[in-house]
Amino acid sequence: RWQRIVHNDLENVFPGLLVAWAALFSPASVNVHCVCIIAFTGARVLHTVTYAKERQPGRAIMWCIAAVSALVMCINGCIGVL
């Protein structure tokens, strides 16, 4: 189980961090960027906990929060560039 947890984290955390770092250079709103980073980090930590404890739908909810946070960071960065 822990091997699957680690693989899942590697598949999702790295792209999220790339988006966070890329959007950091030109965010349209610094506050939105900060909230999204906190939400992404918290959701990924809670996703790992809920995955380890086999809790559904908490795991899916945390994954969705992290994915939406990364998407909002990407949009915020793109708007900042424009």
C-alpha cells in the first residue's frame, strides 16, 4: 500500500510544484497564489493520510482540492503574464 502511496505522490506532487514555481514568477494575485499553495499542500498531506487509512470519499475529495488548486495557480499565472 505504501508503495502505491509514494507512486501517487510522485505522480501528482511534482507537476503541482512545477505549476506553483512557474506561476510564482508572474501571478495576477499574490494572495490567490498563496492560498492555492497552502490548499495544495494541505490537500496532498491529507490525501496521503486518507489513502493510508483507506478512507473514501476523503481521499477523492483531497485529490480534487489539490487538482483544483493547481489549476487555479496555472490560471492565475497565465493571467499574470497577460
